[in-house]
Amino acid sequence: MGNCKSRNRYSFFFDTCLRHEHCRASAIARYDESGNLQRMTVLSERQISLARIIQSRK
């Protein structure tokens, strides 16, 4: 899978976003000062218009 260790001495994070039609996902990786992967968070969402939400509630 690759190396999960960073090469610098500072805490940092990396964020990437993927999109397909009405779906979107963001992946965030956070590393500690030693360069070890501390946490990985993935957020996904489905985009629909406000008009569709209102119409579906009628």
C-alpha cells in the first residue's frame, strides 16, 4: 500500500476530494510530529438540490 510515514518533523495533514456525478468524498490524513499516520477520516456526501428536497416533502 505505500509508506504511511512522513519525512519531516512537523505535524501536518493532507486532504483530497473525489467527485462523481452527485456524490463527493473527501479523505483527510493527519500525521504526528514523528511522521506516523495518526488518523484517517473520510467524509462522503450526496448532493441534491434544495428544490428536490422541498418537492419530496410535499
